[in-house]
Amino acid sequence: MNVATIDLTRRFGRTAAVDGVNLDAGPGVYGLLGPNGAGKTSLLRMLATVIPPTSGRIRLLGQDPGVHGQRRQIRRRLGYVPQSLGFYPGFTVVEFVEYFALLKEVPPAQVHRAVAAAVERVDLGDKARAKLRTLSGGMLRRVGIAQAIVNDPQLLLLDEPTAGLDPEQRIAFRALLRDLGQQATVIVSTHLVEDVGAACTQVALMDQGKIVFRGTPDELTARGDGTTAAGDAPLERGYSAVLAAARS
Ligand SMILES: Nc1ncnc2c1ncn2[C@@H]1O[C@H](COP(=O)(O)OP(=O)(O)OP(=O)(O)O)[C@@H](O)[C@H]1O
């Protein structure tokens, strides 16, 4: 398993943002759904080794992120797109992605090719030498994705990556996720259920810090069958039905 958590919990004061999550994930694309404040970002931040858990256990890529040497090895093989990434406005696209390649200790001889490949994969080849301050919001999102994939990660964590992408880019991005998920574990938090239906092999639904559903997108859809759950699409009705059941 690339990700294994046992009773993973993260508190902020009295709030249990993540409350006893047990998760196993091998290669594939996993959608993480849930309402605002469900704990998705906090869970992803722990998996990205950005914040430590309050209690519980995590193993990532067979290593313990609580141990310095192992955490460093995880970070070399990890990609993370946070909800808002700080961009240095005076950097070009290539300089920015290269900076992350160096942080992730991509071997120097491979950096040039890895950066060019990541920039091409997000369809920004024609903007490679443009300064970040001149790019649109959607293009910056794609730069954020390029930095995350530059080290060919075995674990890729994306927090609402399609926010701000136009429809054409979202479709291309889902194809990229499916491709990356052949080898890597890709966990993508999103509010867009179309993204889950189109790109994910598995879906987890969080509510109030807990995972209240785990299964395939079709299984989530089936939860809405024959119910009066709200939603314009079948997957949305499944989502609403599971949340209503979890809260009843
Ligand atoms: N740094 C923090 N300090 C205090 N409380 C926090 C912090 N980060 C998150 N929380 C709280 O933890 C809970 C879970 O927040 P989190 O951002 O993980 O949810 P989310 O599912 O990602 O929400 P959204 O869909 O709105 O992004 C919320 O109640 C939030 O207010």
C-alpha cells in the first residue's frame, strides 16, 4: 500500500478536523469528496507531510513520515498541489518548476528534461519562458500541477486542482490523472462530482472529520437510487443520500 493510515486524527483546538480515519490506497485515482469543513484539506496536508497528526499512524510509500530520514525519502517521491500555492511572480514557468525539482532532489542531470516534460504535460510549452505574473489564474493552476509531477511522484495529492480550469483543460487534466494513476496513488480532493465520475477509480466521502463512504463512483451513484436525495446528476444524488444517512 502506498498510503496506510490507522485512526488518523488531527485536532485544531477543540475541532477534530480529521477524526479517526483509516485509509489504504494502492495505485489508482482516488476522489476525496465532502462538504466545506469536512476535513479534506487537513487530511491531505498530513499525507503531504506538511502537518503532523495529533494521534494515529501514517505510513506513506512504506515509510514513516514521523521519522526525519524517512520523511525526506517520502518527499522526494511525493507531489502536492495545495489549495493555494505561493507563486514567485518574477519567476518564469520553467524556473518555478525547476525550483521544485531541486527541492525534491531530482538528480541534476535529469532536471532539464523532467521540467520540460512536466511543463508539456500541463500544456504550457508555449508559456515556458513567460513570467508567472503574466499568466491567468487557470494557467497558474497548471503550473502548480507541473511542480507536483516534475519528480514523477509515486504519491500525488491534489487539493481542488480543477478550480479555475476551463472545460477543455479540465478534460485534459482528468486524462492526465488517469494516466498518472496507472503507476502512482493519486488522491484528489474536489467539489466537482463530474471530476470524480470521469477520472476516479475509487471515491471516499468525508463528513465532520470521518470517512462516511468508500467505494467506486458507481457504488456511490447506487446509494442515491430510489431515494429523494437532492442532486441534478446521479452521482450528486448518491453523495447527498450518503451525507443524509451519515447525519441521521
Ligand atoms: N489551521 C487551522 N486552525 C484552526 N482550524 C482549522 C485549521 N485548519 C482547518 N481547521 C478547521 O478544521 C475543519 C476542517 O477543515 P478543512 O480545511 O480540512 O476542511 P475541507 O474539507 O478541506 O473544507 P473545504 O471544502 O472548505 O476546503 C474546519 O472546521 C476548519 O475550520
